[in-house]
Amino acid sequence: MSGGLIEAETDFDSLATRLARRARALASAHIAARTLARRDDARRWRRAGLIWPLFAKG
């Protein structure tokens, strides 16, 4: 080992943007699932976007 420090740069603005986008997707899916659950609609279990809201299609 060289004993030197590893230098890393992080773009915190980009990270915050990505985290906010993920939080919006989760919140949207949660609201939609709760709405369908309130109506006792079984389709909430067949909608991939509600079950896995953070995974993109294709």
C-alpha cells in the first residue's frame, strides 16, 4: 500500500436530484396503491409500477 489518501469527488447536487426523483416515484406509487386499496381493487397487485416503483421498464 502506498499510504496515500484516496481522493474522491462527489456531485451532491446530482445526488440530491436523483434521490428526490426516487422519493417522488415512491410517494406516487404509495398514493396510488393506497387509493386502490381503499377501493378494494385487486389490480394494485398486478401493476408492476406499484409493486416495484423504482425499476424502469425494458
